[in-house]
Amino acid sequence: MLRHFETRSVLKLMLLPTLLVAGSVCQAQDAEAQFRKTCMSCHTIGAGKKVGPDLKDLGKRRPHEWATKFITGPLAMIDGGDPTATTLLRENNGVKMPELGVTVAEAQALLKLIDDYSAQGKTLGTAAISRPATPEDIRRGRLYFTGDLRFKSGAPACMSCHRAQGVGGWGGGWLGPDLTGATAKYGAGLSGVIENPSFPTMQGVFSKTPASAEEAFQVASYLKSVGSQPPASRDVAFPVLGVVGLVGGMLLGGHLGRKRFKGVRKNLRSR
Ligand code: HEC
Ligand code: HEC
């Protein structure tokens, strides 16, 4: 056990200089790749607000030091009562930027990327589709959610891992959370989150087979339509009532219906 550990740390030490050199060479591409993978579900550079603010010209409104601290530890800043973070939280529907395991070096590369794009007037990412949803959008969104309509990329149906008010129930997946309240949580940014999820489990699946902007918009429209229904207290009450009802019914039925049952069985046998 101990020896295993030692070998590993020696190996790491030997690798470190190589990694540092290689790191600075491809930092620019790395930062862009990381932005696409880790940040773009919630932010654009210069293409408008999503779940979080447009990061264009970030360098003009925040010192790099503050931004580095925020990117590497957003929750500590928000929960620690940092005044800027508190204002941002209020301006962004109370959605907290999650801890994403970004290192200080990575954050600095990301900030450089944001500054470079802002200075050159280049954009990265697309803002959420903002046209109003039609009933057809909502209908198609529901079909994508249940898997009755397949995503073009071949991505799995949301219902294999999620439930939402009125869909799934016992049949829906339990790996991910119930999505009835997703609109309340992510607001207009929800379709961006679906198009480009930064949640570890989903990313594993959707980074290779992403939903298109249009598909994501329709699923988000569907979730918004169920989100405005009364809260899902039924989610608990329904199964419980169901089980009580089933057991009760079996007891009652067993008692009252024994004779009838025998009759049926006799009938079956005589055929
Ligand atoms: C799940 C959504 C989400 C992801 C993913 C995310 N952010 Fe954020 N970000 C937010 C929200 C929301 C805010 C506004 C503050 C708050 O409410 O927590 C924010 C705020 C920020 C701010 C402060 C903006 C300002 O105007 O001062 C920076 C900088 C930032 N994010 C950078 C990043 C970077 C870089 C990444 C990728 C490593 C990232 N974020 C990933 C949601 C996200
Ligand atoms: C392979 C399983 C899987 C599939 C398929 C999947 N998700 Fe998820 N999803 C998860 C898990 C697990 C989480 C919780 C965060 C994590 O660990 O990744 C999650 C989190 C989410 C969240 C954030 C919920 C919250 O409360 O913050 C949203 C929104 C979401 N998924 C939407 C969708 C939509 C829409 C689809 C279909 C396009 C989908 N997911 C398909 C597993 C999945």
C-alpha cells in the first residue's frame, strides 16, 4: 500500500516539468476547449446572457484577482457574503454557479481567453433561443423527453434518467433529479443547460451526442409548461396512496371475492 503510494508520487514529480512545458504551449486551445466544455452551458462571450452573465468585457468590470477567486471557488464567495457575488446572485435568479474544480492556472487561462475575445470582438457560444414557445414546441419537447421522438444525435431520452410532473412517474429514471422545477431554477437559460450540460453525469453522455439548440429549446419549453403547474406534491402522495390502495384492495378483494374467484377458476378448468 505504502510502496504503491510512493511510486505514484515519484512518477508525478517526474511528469510535472513535462506537463508544465506542454501546458503553456497549448494553453490557448486548452482554455477554449475548457470554456466550451465547462462554462458554455451557462455563459457566452459576447453572445448574450444565458444562465449566468455574458462574460464579454469581464476584465473591465472585475479585477482578475476577484474573478480568479470566483471561478475557482464560487460557492465560498457566494456563501461567504462577498458583496459582488451577492449582487450577481440576485441578478441571476438565485442560481448559484457550481463548484467546477477549476484550478488557479486554468482560471487565469480562461480569463485571458475572455479578455482576448472581448478585445477582438469575437464571440464564443450562442445565447439561448428567445422566441416564444408554440404549442408545437411543447408537444415535441415532451416527445423528446419521453423518447417517442429521437434526438438527431442519438442522445438518450431524458426520461431514462429523469422524471417531471405528469411524465415518468414509476417509469421515469431516478439517476437524475425530478425536473419539474428546472425552469424555476435555470430560467431562460434552461435550454442552454440542456444543449450543453456541465453536470458530470450528463456531460459523459451528451458531450458526444448533444441535443441541437432547437431540440433543447423544445425540451425546455415542455419543462417550462409543466413547471407552471401546481407543485409536484403528488409525486409522494401518489405512490403512497397507490400502495395503500393496492394492499387494501387486495385484502378486501381477497375477503369478498374468494367465492367468486373459485367460480372463475372452476370455469377456467372446465374449459
Ligand atoms: C451551471 C451554470 C454555470 C456554469 C457551468 C458556470 N457558471 Fe459562471 N456564473 C453562473 C452564474 C449563475 C453566475 C452569476 C453569479 C451567481 O449567481 O452565482 C456566474 C458568474 C460568473 C462570473 C462573474 C461574472 C461577472 O459579471 O462578474 C464569472 C467570471 C464566471 N461566472 C465564470 C465562469 C467560468 C470561467 C466558468 C467555466 C469554468 C463558469 N463560470 C461556469 C453560472 C455558471
Ligand atoms: C444518463 C442519465 C441522464 C440523462 C439521459 C439525462 N440526464 Fe439530466 N442529469 C442527470 C444527472 C445524474 C443529473 C444530476 C447532476 C449530475 O450528477 O450530473 C442531471 C441533472 C440535470 C439537470 C439539472 C437539475 C438541477 O436540479 O440542477 C437538468 C436541467 C437536466 N439534467 C436536464 C436533462 C434533460 C432535459 C435531459 C434530456 C435531454 C437529460 N437531463 C438527460 C442524468 C441524466
